[in-house]
Amino acid sequence: MADVMEQERAELTAAQATVKAQTLRIEKLEHRVARLLRVQFGRSSEKMDIAQLRLMFEEVEAPEPANDEVSAPPVMKSARKAGGRVPLPAHFPRQTVDHQPGPCSAGCNGPSVQIDEAVTEVLDYVPARFRVIRHVRPRLACRSCEQIRQAPAVDLPLPKVMASSALLAHLVVNRFVDHQPWHRQSVIFRRVGLHIDRDVMSRWARKLAWLLAPLGERLFAYIREAAKIHGDDTSVTLLGNGDGSRTGHFWVYLRDDRSSGDMSPPAVAFRFSADRGGAHPAKHLAGYQGYLQADGFAGYNALYRDPKTKAPRDIVEVGCWSHSRRKFTDILEKSPSPIAAEAVVRIAELFAIERDIKGAPPDERRRIRQIKAMPKLEALRVWLETQNRGLSSDSNLARACRYPLNRWRAMIRYCDDGRLEISNNLVENALRGVALGRRNWMFVGSMKGGEAAALFYSLAGTCRLNGVEPEAWFTDVIERIGNHPINRIDDFLPWNWQTSRMTNDLEKAA
């Protein structure tokens, strides 16, 4: 009997050793495939990681449906063939060139009847051109009453600046939407014989910022009216006054609740500072009551709790699972790690739940999250705590595990309120314009320049979020805002602008 038990024990040990070896081999192969995907797809592999590989494997191994099961409806293919030519936009003006054929044969003068025609449309480009508008105001004298009359002086968008609203809008959009530095625009203009120095453009932009400042303040006040705000920041080089350069920061605050079914207009506001001190977001959000979804930057802590008493304040912290996942994907980029790969897979499952409920009402989102996400989050918490105990406290992997654990209540808060998001990706998308432009203009010349840039990024970013063409918006607003009543500043908010513009045109026509 003892020999039989000893033999079974040995067989069990051997089987366990085999399973362990096979498990390790599977993990190594998974990480090897993950690294190959990273080489091929770059940063996008953060979304296409082991989770997607497992999903692909599950799809391959899934059993075929029975004959009596209802099959999925066939997917309708696009009417246009793959790789076919996209028709030219119908709203572009057309210029017709008529090509008449030559005579049919020598000596034939018979009448011709058109039986068909062939039309070939070619997209053309008319280079941008400058023009000078001459405002002539004749001075008239009446011989009877000896009264002298003259039309009032033309209101220029900027006093003593001989530039129209269209030109000023073009400069701003080139700089803050298309990321063309002032110097590059100056070089482009010189090719057509126009000389505007980059310093002149910069001064015009600062004057425009002063003119549009009330609109920027109203925009930020609108954002602060929301129950939830997304916040983030990014660095930029700030030139000093002869003492070298330093690192300045753009702070960004976003209101966008469309994912939870709230169709209130989205808006974004930027602020600029010379450093990354926590006093700046505290000043920006003074008096705000609601949720702030941001990363784990320590400068935000004073917004959530009083530094001395630790008592909670009116701003409630909401964590970001994209920041947590990124810490694990950064580890995978350098070397294979079974723990990091497993963390990415578990977090990807949480994001998969969010894709299915995007746009649903808040109550429905909360219900689904409580049923599907909360059990996964609790299992993830236990797993992270277990892994963290076996890691060196100074390792990057341990720091990645501690990031969500140290702010766990904030990380799972999105499950308690359907208006909240699982991540801060919305505001990171709003920062892309700054990140792209920074590669071109490289630095901010002064504090005033940084503050002006923050305003223009706010206005242009809000136009983009609301589907408004920024150059048309800037052109019209710059032309009209100087004579517009301050108590009707909301007329110029991008989501109200089209209606305001139509009303203004009707008033002029009357």
C-alpha cells in the first residue's frame, strides 16, 4: 500500500512539474509574440496586446454553431469597391471647359447631333493670394448749410494694425491648428512678396489674445459648471529673460459627457504656468465642486484633501486606468514580464466592458459596471497585492502594481457613477495639438506668449470638438467681438456661433 501511494505521489509530482514547464513555455511564447507585435505596430500595441492574441485564439478554437442555431446576418459590403476612387466633393465650384471634336471628314458639312458626352473631373488648386482693401471715405461739403460730412472711420480688428480679420485668423489657425511657427509663416509669405516679420506676428497674436480673453474666461466658466472635469498637463520649454530656459506647463481642463449620453456641448480650456506647482490647478479650480479625473500627480492631492486636517474637499478624485496600464506596457517594451503581461490583459478586459456601453445613459452604465466590472476589479486588486508582496519595492514592476493600489478608491469610483469614465483618454486627445506643435515651434518665448497660446488652443480645440471650422470662426469673431455687448458673449461660443452669425447677417440686411 505504501509503495502504491509513493508511486502515485511521484507521478503527481512529475505531472505538476510538466504543467509548470508548459505554463512557463506558453508565457515565454506569448511575450515573444507581444514583442514582435510591438516592433511591427509601435505604440499602438498597447491596445493590441496579449488580450487580443487570446481573443484571436479563442475565436479560432470556438466550436462551429449547430445547424439549428440562428446565424448572424451577413455583413453588407460597401457599394464602392475597395480601392475605388472617391468622388470629388459636390460643394466645390465647377468650371466647365468644353472640348469640341474636329470635323468628321474632309468636305463634309452635314449637321451633327449630340448622342452622349464623357465628363472627366480633375481637382484643381488655386494658390492663396493676398489683396489690399482700400476703404475710401470722401469728405463732402454742403454749399447751402456749409456742413462737412464724412463716413466714420473703419473699425479695424486691432487698432493701428493694417490687417483684416481674415488675415489675423489665418495666422492664428496656421500657428495653433496647423502648427506652423511664426518664422515659417514669414518665410512662406516672403515667397509671394509680402514681408511680415515673425515678431510682428507674435505681437499681433498677443493683442488678439487680449481682445478674445473674455471669451476664454467664459469658456472656462462653462467647463467648471460640469459635474465632471478631465484634467492633465504637459511640459514646454519657456525662454527666460537672458537667464536661459526653463520648463513651463500647459494645464488642460475638458468637459465632454457624450460618452454617457449627455449631449451638452464639449469644451476644452488651457492654462499656462512657468512651473508645475500644485498651486496652479488649485487656483484654476478654486471653488469648483464635482469630480476631477486626472493622473496620479501629487500636485492634485491638495484639491481632494486638506493637507493639514486630511479632511475631504469638494473635489472628488477619479483615477485613470490608462495611466495604470501604461506603466505595465512600458515595462513590456523593455523586457518580457509575465506579471506585466497579465496586468495588461486584466485591464484590457475592463476596457472591453466600456466599449459595449459607450453612449448609454448613466444608470445603465453604472448597472453594467456593477455586474461585470466590479468582480474583475476586486480580483485584480487581490492579484496586484499578491504580486507586489513578492517584488522588490524599488523595481519598476512594484511601482506599477502600487500605482492603482495606492489610490484604489479613486480607481474604482467610475463604477459608482455612470457619468464617469474609466480613463482620462479624452483629455489626452485634447493635448495632441500641443504635442504636435511643440515639435515645430519648440519653445514659448515669454509668459505672455504662453498665456496667449493657451487661449488660442482653448478656442481652436473647442471648435474642433464641436465640428466648427476654426478659420471661419476666428474670422467672424475677430471682426465682430470688438463691438459686441459683453453680456452676450455666449453668442460667440462655437456651439452658438452659427445661429449668432445668421442673426447678425439678418440684422445687416434689414
